[in-house]
Amino acid sequence: MSNKLLLTSVMRPFGGPGEGDSVGAELFHAQVTRAQGPFSLRQVIRVWAIDYLAENVEAPTVTLHYPSKKELIRELRTGGYTHVGINFVVATFHKVREMVPLIRRYAPKAKIILGGYGTVLPDEVLATWADAICREEGVGFLRRTLGEDVTRPVRHPHAPIPSVQVLGFQLRAVVGHVTAGLGCSNGCDFCCTSHFFQQKYVPFSKSGRDVYESLLETRRRAEEEGTRMNGFIVIDEDFFLHRRRAREFLDCVREGGESLSLMGFGSVRGLSQFTGREIAEMGFDLVWNAFEGTNAGYRKQQGKSFPELYSELKSVGCGQLTSMIIGFPYQTEATIWSEFEELMALEPGLTQCLIYFAFPGTPFHEQVIAEGRYRRDFKRAPDLRRWDGFAMHFEHPSFEKPEAVEAIQRAIYEEDFKRLGPSPLRLARVWLTGYENLRNDPNPLLRKRAERLREDVRSALPVTTAAIAFAPSDAVRARARQLRKDIIRLTGALGPEDHVRSAGAPAMFLAARAARALGLGQQPGLLRTEHRHNGRDGAKSDEVFRLQGGAAAGLGRVLVEDVAENLRRFVAKRLPHHGREDLAPVTTKPQPMPRSLPLAPSPRPMRACGLAAEVEAAAAE
Ligand code: B12
Ligand code: SF4
């Protein structure tokens, strides 16, 4: 029988009882701008892992990004699949345990393959839920598993996501994506992806030209399909660390003469190898940079000082998403707040604060087990749903109650918002500075950048009106007023469209607040793509707006699903809820990164709880 492959993310809905409220399909809203209410940036991110896999095997393949249980069952029933691959992380392993019995029931002949960073869990926890486990670069693994040619080069898929939605306003443009490589050689003690690949870097793009041309190629395809692509995300743990490749990329951009708009990840160590102007020429408007903690002592923090680096980047219109970690053993409450002050002085456009925690396979995991530092309840039955950076798993020398760290984390997000305000305006301020400094620059590429930044800045005008009306503090209100004045002063008076949008923004704010409070339209929608199947090869660019859920995913269906889910949660809250499983090997035994588990000839036996879930699935039908 020839192979037919289904690749899927875990199922929606997210945020059910016992699940971390950060565990969803969005980066900004769930983790970064979570305290910013309706000002929060909304952008559902598809699971690029399954896009890379689908693009690079020969078998006909379907991908499902964020299906509901019903949608998954429909696909399994009708698809005739020989293999089903699931991407998951540790915090969504409970969803895998719900999905596997469905696969066994509705596609009983299909082999189940688990992949993604959830596979750092040991075989004794995972093996009964899978026929194969991929703990390496997945394209090679999947080709081997399907008996395909493993020597073909890896191709980048056309896998755009919707552009960011602000106050419910969705620009009809998409953002392109390229993963330049996996893993990282910096080897920070807690870092799952670095140790997943044994601190080695696995490049998908060996040259800067490949990165550049892949970006242009995905945009060309979007344009051919009649959709505007107004920026790109480059996934690579530390793009700038690969100096030769990044420099070649810069040469290509210079040669092309067009100002690109990019978001990417860069450590101080990597970024310090380039000047701010070079980073601006490459096209970076936003760089995710790790602040961690002043005394964290990681190699990646070495280079220019934070104030020097940030002011250099801001002066050319490059904003920062700055991530901080709390819960390091050296930190007391006072240390955390003084480090937070340093971070606030940098005025990042976006701030993320996570609690220090340990994934299996990392040196930090080994260390906390050796020191017996896991909290008692985590030793007995760890709640993997909270392996999300928003729960304190350890005893800490300076905090009698570990939960106190979680309270500080909440306070940090709130304080960040109260002081610096909505992120769209913080970023607009940086882009305005870039516009002001570069509009008469002798370098034509940077002058083009200035013009592009001017457009972005003007699109923030409506947000200033909403912020003046609904700011979390007087300081933020004053910032919003000043920004509005400066935008008008530097980029020109409001046109009729600006007036209409600015007048409508407070109403959009209230509508977004109500939808959130009622739990309506907050889940992602299903994106289904077909490859080498039914004459299709991937989704059309404008189909990706469905990911944003709400009206884009079919308002009637979304409302029915949301109301049913709200009711289910209302009932579930009133029932005793445990949610912890006996998964003690995760917190009691050191786990060096286990190896991949190839396909076994016959299915592995299901555990009792798997069968119970199967019965439940049948009942739910
Ligand atoms: C983009 C991203 C997201 C996006 C998209 C989610 C997604 N599932 O892709 C969003 C913002 C939604 C997200 C959310 C979360 N994320 Co996230 N995310 C990432 C990020 C930055 C990039 C992932 C990516 O797209 N890489 C590019 C693709 C091409 O590579 P890849 O994923 O590594 O896939 C390759 C292999 O791993 C393998 N593979 C992967 N899946 C499969 C499946 C099969 C069947 C096979 C055979 C192989 C295979 O093959 C691929 C090709 O080689 C990574 C960090 C990183 N740099 O990898 C974190 C990361 C995956 N996220 C992480 C976490 C913790 C989360 C959250 C729990 C955070 C939170 N606080 O809520 C949520 C969970 C959400 C959810 N529903 O699962 C952790 C996972 C750690 C772990 N061991 O569990 C990571 C590693 C970050 C970190 N360093 O801690 N995330
Ligand atoms: S620099 Fe970032 S990606 Fe690299 S090892 Fe450290 S935490 Fe991981």
C-alpha cells in the first residue's frame, strides 16, 4: 500500500481547566502582551514544523493546524492515512493522550509518529502513545520512516501567517516565514532546543543567499495568489551568531536594493557582531533578545552593553522583544525588581517574563534532580500542563512559598504595561525614531527603510486614540498623546481615513474587551493544507486568515463552538479536578536526551488510561 500522511498539531480549544493560560496558538497575546487587554497583539502562528515535513516528503500529505476534535475525527475517518504524525510540546502532552485513542479508533491501520519538543519526555512516558518517536531533525527521520530518498536537500515551504491584528483590526496582509536552522550552540543550561540537538546547529539554509531567496520566493508566491506579504519571520535561535551567513544575507539585501521587514532572534553575542545600521539594512524591525537576568552569566549575554546595543538598534528603527527570567537561585525578590528596573530603563517594545524551569534533557534538569529541588507535589505527580514558563516547579532559597514567584511574574507583566503602555505604541515610537533619523540618510537602502517605517508608524494612529481613552495610567496616556503629536509633526496631518479609524478605535477597543470577557472568538481556526493531493500543493495565502479564528473561521460555527466550550468549562470548574498523572520519571530521574524510536513492526500496546480515553471518545461521538 502506498503511503498517505496526516500531520497535525494538537487540538484546540486551548485554555481549558488545569491548562496554562499561556498555552495556545499565539505568541504575543498568550505570553508577551498578555496583560495589555484589548491592546494585546493578536496573531495565530501555524505549526511550521508540519509545513516543513509536508513540503519535504514525497507521499501525499495533509496538514491540520489546530483542528477541533470533530475536525480531527472527520479527517481520520475519511483520509485513508497510513501514518499520522503529531507535533506537540511537553505542556500539550495531555492533548496527545486524548488524540491517540481517536487515531487508533478512526484510523486503526495508521502508524502514529510523535515529534516536536514534547519528545524530550522519556520513552517510559511516551512509548505507549506512539509507534515511532522523532527526537532529531524531522525531515530526515520522516523520509527514513516512509522509505523515501533521504539525500534530497530540504526545501522551504510557503507557509505564511496572518499579519498582526490590533484592536480587532485585521490588515489583509500575510507574514512570510523561513526557518534558517534548528538548535543553538550557546548551550544555556535550561535550553530545550539547544540540548535537543546536542548543542549543535542544524542549518536548513547554509548560505545567506538561500535565506534571502527563500524569503523572496514565498512572497512571490503570495503575490501570484493576489495576497500582500508585508513582512517575514526568520526562525533561527541566533541568526546573527552565524556571522558569515548573516553577512552574505546583508550583501544580498544590498544588491537587491529593497528594504525588507523582518522579525528574528538574536543574542547580545550575535547582535554585537554587527552595527545597528547593518542590522537595519538587513531589514530587522524587531529582534527577540534575551535579557534573562543581570547576573545570569550566560555566554550569549557577552558583547555590547544592553543600553549601548538597544540605543543603537532603536536609532535605526529596530525594536526589541526582550525576555527576562525570574527564579534563578541567586535572585531574591529585591534582586528581581532591581533587574526589572534595568529592563524598564531599556524600554523594550515587548517584554516577556518566564520562570526558570527545567526540561528533561537539559543540564539544569539533571542538576535540580541531583539537588532534590523539585517541589514535593512535582516529584510525585508533575503537572506537565504547566511546563509553560508560568509555574514555579522548585523550592527556592529566597522564597518560602514558591508560588510567590508566580505572583511576582504577574506583577511584572502588569507593571510593564502600566509604565510603558501598549506594545503597538512602544514599537511605533521606535519606528518613528528610525524614520526621523534615516529619512535623509545618504544610504538609499536606509532611506527606503525610513519610508517603510513611516507607513507602519501611521497605522498606529488609531491605537493612540484608544490609548488616550483607556490607558492603564496617566504616564501611558501622556506617552500616547506625545506620540500622536510627534507622528503628525514628522509624517504629516491626518487624512480622512485616519480620522475615521481614529474615531472608531475606542469602539473597537470596547468590542475586543467584550469578546474577550465573554470568551467568544478567542480560539484559533483550522488551517488544512493538502500536498501532492487533489492537485493541490499547500494552502493559498489568503486561506491562512482562518487561523485567526472569529469571523475569519466562520462566525456561526465559531459562536456555537465557543458557547458549547464555555458551558463545558463552567461545569468542569464545579467538579473536583486533579489533572496530575503519575509521571514521576520526569521529575525523579535524570534524563539525558533519549534517542529517536523508529517504527516497530506492530503497534505498541495501549495503556489502560488510553483505552479509557478511547471509550470516552466513543461516548462523545
Ligand atoms: C514558533 C513557536 C511557537 C508558536 C507555534 C507553535 C508550534 N507548535 O510550532 C506558538 C507561539 C504558538 C508557540 C506556543 C508555545 N510554545 Co513554542 N515555540 C516556537 C519556536 C520559537 C519555534 C518552533 C518552530 O516553528 N520551529 C521551526 C520548525 C521547522 O522546527 P521544529 O519545530 O523544531 O520542527 C522540527 C523538528 O523538531 C521535528 N518535528 C517537529 N514536530 C514534528 C512532528 C513529527 C511527526 C515529526 C516526525 C518531526 C517533528 O521536525 C521539524 C523539522 O526538522 C520554538 C523554539 C524553537 N526555536 O524551536 C518554541 C517552543 C517549541 N515552544 C515551546 C513552548 C514551551 C511553548 C508554549 C507551551 C509556551 C507557553 N508558555 O505557552 C506554547 C505551547 C503552544 C502549543 N499549542 O503547543 C518550547 C517547547 C519546549 C518543550 N520541550 O516542551 C520551545 C522549544 C521554546 C523553548 N525554547 O522552550 N510556540
Ligand atoms: S542562546 Fe537562546 S537558543 Fe541558544 S542556548 Fe541559549 S537560550 Fe537556547
